[in-house]
Amino acid sequence: MVNQDLQVKPTEFPEGSLEHRVKEIMHKAFWDCLETQLKEDPPSYEHAIKLLGEIKETLLSFLLPGHGRLRSRIEEVLDLPLIQQQAENGALDISQLSQFVVEMMGSLCAPCRDKDIKKLKQITEIVPLLNVNMEMNRNLSSDIGVKRTYFLPLFRAIFSVLYLMKVDMANFALNSIKPHLMQQSVEYERNKFQEFLEKHPMRTF
């Protein structure tokens, strides 16, 4: 029987369960590794660039065929080779990138995510401007590794909301085809019942 409410829900493991502990350990290991890379001298941006790449692909996946201008804008701002070059030259403005990502998420999300986007915007307002130029690298070498990690809580929050947006998109797609699925389920159950009757004919006494 197909569920009449046919809906995808976020995966949530019970607090204290093995699955929950494994998930927490894996997430912590990933973000700790990223933080360590950013604090290195010189810093490694390998994981950070991969994160931006995942964000870019997720945003692009939300676009419809008619969103050509938005697609071009995302491709332009989240140009990974350019971002890599800026990072290596100490000219990466993470604050500007994060603000763009959050604004784009706000334009693509369902109305039910407006509160989440508002919280993300509040975080971007308090994240320091991380325009890491050569002068800062010379004068603040002992402190710059810490400054590079200021944006980590923001990006964790961004990924959390992006996950919810994926769920919203999946539910939107399911709702669009729900009438067809329900009709198919009726036909499926009818055919299965007919097969059962043919294999187990009812006896009359």
C-alpha cells in the first residue's frame, strides 16, 4: 500500500543510537580535518574548495531550465579554479562568497525555509571579513590561521539548510507526480490480487 501522504523526511537517528554516534564522529572528523588544514602555514584549501564545489553543484541542481541567468551567475561567482587561485595568493574573500551563497539559497528555497535563511544571514553579518591579502599574511602571521576558521560554523549551517532544501525539492517532485503514482499503485494492487486468485483459486462448496 502506497502511503497517501507520500513524503520524504530528513533522516534523524535516535539520540544515543549507534547510527547517531557514528554520524557525529564522522562529521566531527571531517570538520576538524578542514580546520586543521586551514590553520596550516601555508594553509591547505583542498577540503574547503571541495566544499564550495558541493555547494555549487547543489545550488545548480535546484535550478529549472528557465533559470539561465541564475546558472550563469552561480558559475561566475563560484568559479572553482579562480577561487583556488585566489586562495593560494591570499586574496580570497570568504565573507563575500558566503553572502552570495546565502542570498542564492534564499532565492531558491521554499517559503518554509525563510526562517533558516534569516538565521544564516544573521551569521554572515557577524563573520569577520576574511579578505586575506599579502599584507595581512605578513603582519598577522601568528593569528591568520585562526581567522581562516571563523567561517566554519557558517558553512556547517549552510550545509544543514541545503540538506533540508534537497528534502523540500524531493517532496515537491513527489507531490507533482503523486496522482500518477497513486493510480499506478491501484493498478499494481489489482494486478497482484488477480495473480493471487489465479494461483489460489477460491473453492466453492
